[in-house]
Amino acid sequence: MAQALTRAMRDAMAEDPTVHVMGEDVGTLGGVFRITDGLAKEFGEDRCTDTPLAEAGILGTAVGMAMYGLRPVVEMQFDAFAYPAFEQLISHVAKMRNRTRGAMPLPITIRVPYGGGIGGVEHHCDSSEAYYVATPGLTVVTPATVEDAYGLLRASIASDDPVVFLEPKRLYWSKADWSPQAPAAVPGIGKALVRRTGTSATLITYGPSLPVCLEAAEAAREEGWDLEVVDLRSLVPFDEETVVASVRRTGRAVVVHEAGGFGGPGAEIAARVTERCFHHLEAPVLRVTGFDIPYPPPMLEKHHLPGVERILDAVARLQWEN
Amino acid sequence: MTVQELPGAGASHRPTPPPAWRPRTDAAPLLPDAEPYRVLGTEAADRLDPALMRRCYAELVRGRRYNAQATALTKQGRLAVYPSTVGQEACEIAAAMVLEEQDWLFPSYRDTLAAVARGLDPVQALTLLRGDWHTGYDPREHRIAPLSTPLATQLPHAVGLAHAARLRGDDVVALAMVGDGGTSEGDFHEALNFAAVWKAPVVFLVQNNGFAISVPLAKQTAAPTLAHKAVGYGMPGRLVDGNDIAAMHEVLSEAVRRARSGGGPTLIEAVTYRMEAHTNADDATRYRGDAEVEAWKAHDPIVLLERELTARGILDEAGITAARDEAEAMAASLRDGMNADPVVDPMDLFAHVYAEQTDRLREQAAMLRAELEAEDQA
């Protein structure tokens, strides 16, 4: 996945001279995860810029660059390091189109490596998506496959709106037989995909939890459950139609994500599914999420992250008989 | 035992590492003057350009009238709120005057006068404060960024825009305005640092008007002056009398010239005074005395300039009358514009959130449309 992301930026930069990559360590080092590797060498430091270490400054200057017609791609090294930039994000990035009645859209892509499962110490593993999805004006996407890493990042950079691009850190090293495709070859932003068809229940998930759900779906076969797995790919806009169609087919749903459950995206999705599928549901919509705790230290994270067992337990609870 | 007494803790036992870093410049040229720079009432006034000063005078009078009219409009309920710049007109006007057409202005919520002096229609400048929309103009058309209400957050935008323009090879300078309170915000520091590191063509203008709402400068900073803050970032700091439009024009012009020629950013602190309350909703008598306000009246920017120009024969009664007439015409047109009820379309609420409306917003827009239609029929 890491190489697909790099390739997406490289191709975008080669095609469009207004695309600029910026952030802490993105130049000479190629980023702490090496996602920007080689870009400074190929396109020069003016196109792939090592900035001073200040996230509000990084995003704030990107706003000005976008105001002048550039397409900045900003790297926020780690999820929890993005917080100093929140005022810029919420007060300006998300609102500029609206404030100016469409006269000044900001085509900024904000890459945020997020989530746990890599043994990182605190402040390196937050699942911060709930903050972003609660902010009108932001598009929020998260790839779970190598193909999507490329396609969604290309689509994000091409978008005239600001996009928070959440990169699941633990999938950086995932591999796939893959060759870069035109963004049109994979569905763009705003479309969910059924990654596995099934008839017994739908697992609704995204990003780092997709492989876990697929694994759970395989394991559930032994229990006689044929699970459908929907990968949202984009949290805002939310592809309600794909989700609703799936749940109406299966009659049961579990939402799975790493972020805490209270006020997390799963709460919204469960509510929407209940509103739209009430008469099709055989059981309440359940959620399997991270605990509502600050991200735990690495030696304890396995207890926090929703795993196959917890998903299977929820699936078992879907055998709702009142 | 203290740390110093520990074996091996002495400096003589410590190998000296090779220097990885050295200061690049002597800080002295970056330091501001000890006193605010002045032109009016000094020998420097001998160099004044009469035509420029007559224009400055007319703009100041117009600016004062604009402030008075806007304040009156709040009393009539035509403006939701107005943060006055009475006393600060020289800063506002000089900031607009020193910019070329292709340059950009980054105003704060208090700087509508600077936007008007740059040529923006006063009604468009006041849209935010009237409450019919957030920004009443196309920023690209006027090269005026939206008025920024969160403090200092527009400063990194100015840096990014100026940097982008330079990367494209365009001759563009960005001038960003902030108040004394805004210099305490993190974005102020990050913007100055980025600008200096990138040598961005930016001018930072701090209007030190004495108070951040009610908090005086002494509780805002322990620095000798706000201009001193420049030195730590590696850019020149200038301290200037913000009520002396000739000094303001000179110092700002010099900073713009420096930025345009690749010399990088400058931080300017204009020492001025907010004669009125923070906004019409604020009670300034709770935090400052009349004596202080009275003392500043003698240092009014219009008084200072009028005295100098009439003494030198640059301005006569006819000139003063002409300036006042021009200001009255502006006020009349502003009144007309504001007295016309703004046309607001509720469906605009959903029109500019995303390039393409989401299903969710389409649903909510449909709900509002139905409510409006029901209202119409009732």
C-alpha cells in the first residue's frame, strides 16, 4: 500500500504542476513511513517541501497556497500530531468554500496516517475519524486496499474540496498484485464496495478493520454464517444506498471500527441503517468498536482493537430471538 | 550531592561536539527602533510628497466618516456588530495604499476599513457584520482574503499565498493584519517562522491598539515591544507610530519593497489606540479611564496630519472641505446600500458546502424547501 500511495502522488505531480507535497520530513527523508520517498528528488524541494515542524503552520500555509491556485498535499505525520492544525482545518479549510459562496474552494489533501496495530507508543495510534466526519465541508476517505490507496488518493488530489485522507498505518505494508490504474478504473470518492457477498448478515467497516472483517467472515462460515462485508471507503460522503441495500438483503448488520463507539462513525451508521431498514431487520444493529478509552499502550492494544473473536461474538448475538 | 558534583559532570570532562549550528546573522539590524518611528512633526516631514499626503488626508477623513456611519448603522440595527477603527485609520489606510493591484490583503474582522480603502465596496465589506453572508465579495477578484474572525489564523494563509506566488514567479506581496492580542496566538508564531524560513514576500502588520478586548498589552506580552518578536524569527522588526500616516506609509512601503525584491518578510508594530470600545457590544469604561482616552485625542491621526499639512501650506480650507464632501458622499452611498434589505436565499445554506452536494445535504435541502413552501402557502 505504501508504494501505491507514493505512486499516486508521483503520478499526480507529474500530470499537474500545481500539485505540491508538504509536511515535516517529507523531503530528504521521504517521510517517517517513506510514503513521499523520492518525490523531492524527482520534483525538487519546491514541489515536495520539508516544512518547519508546526502542524497549524503546515496546514495554514497550505490554505494560502490553495487560495493562489495550487493543490497542496499535506502530510500530518501521525494521527495525534494533527491536532494542533484543527483550528485551521475546522475554521478555514472546511469552511472556505462556504464562506465565499463557492468563490474560493480549497483543493487540499490532508494525509493522516491513523489507527493502531503497529505497536506505536501513545499519540501515534489514534483513530481520529469522528472529529473529521463531524465537520461539514470536509470529505473523509480511507482506503483499505492497495488499489484504493492509489485510486482514492488520486481522486482526493483531483477533488476541488478539501479531503482528509486517512491512511491505515497497519496496512502500509499490505501487499497485492497490483498495477496502477487510472482513477476511473476504481470507483471514486463516495462509493462503498461490497468486498464479500453473503446472506446471513452485513459487516459494515472501513480502513484498518476491513481485513479483520474479511477474516471474521471466513471464520464465520464454520458457524454456518455467510457474511457480507461492505467497505465504506468514504465516510463523508457516506454511501447510504450500498449499505442499506446490503442490510435489506441480509436483515442483520454489525458496524466495525477501531475508533471508540460513543459518538463514533458507527453510531451514525447504525442510526441510519435502523431508520432505513427497520422493517427488514431481524436484530438490532450492533457495533464492534475500540473501547471508549485513550489509545492504550502497545502491550495492551490487542485487547482494545476489535478482532475476529469480538466480531464473531457480535454475529452470534445477531441471532436475535425475543 | 548536586548534579554538578557528580563525577564526570564538569565541563572539562565533556568532549566538545562539533558545531552543528551557528547563528547566521547579527541580530542588531533586525531590532526595532527604541521609540516608534515618526515623520509628522519631525524634520523627516520636509520630505513629504504633497500629492500623496493630500490623498492620505482625504482617505483618513473618509475612513473616519466610514467608522462613524458603520457605528450609526449598528444603532439602527442594520449591522449586527461593528468593531470600530476610530483612531486607527492611519494603519488601515496606509496598509491598503502601499499595495499594488496584484498584491493581497489579509484582514482581520476589524479591518473592513483597509478593505474599503483598497477599493472594496463598503456594503460588500460589511456583509459579514450585517449577517447576510460570511464573505460579501469574491476574494480573488479584489485580492482581499475573507475577513478572519479567529485570531491570527489568516497569517499563515498570507505566507502560503505569497510563497505560492513566488514559486510561480509572480510579483505578489501579501500584507497580513493582526491585533496586539493576536500576537499571543500560536498561528502568529508559526506564520512568522514559516515566512522567515521560506523568505516569503509577506508584511505582517500588528496594530497595537492597547487592548485585546479588555486585556491591556502588559498582560499580553513581556517583550519590550511586539516588534522585538521579529528578531527571534530572523526578520526585521519595525516600531512605528500608528497614528502618523506619513510614517506608516513610509515603513509599510519599505517593507513591501523589501518583500517584493526577495528580501523576505518584515514585522511591523504600529502603536495606536482604539478610541472606541472593542465593538458596539463592549463597555470600555470597565477597563480604562477617560483620561487615557482623552490624552490620545491630541494624537489623533487626522489632527496630526491636518496640522502638519496646513502649516506647510499643503492643505487649505478648500482641500479640507473637499475631503469632507467626498466622505459624506461615501457615507450616503453606504447608508443607501445598507438600508436596502439584503436578499438572502435560505437554499444557499446547502449550496456551497461541497462542490457536489452529498445525499445527506440534498435530503436536508429538500426538507427546508418543503418547509419554505408550506410557509409560502400559509
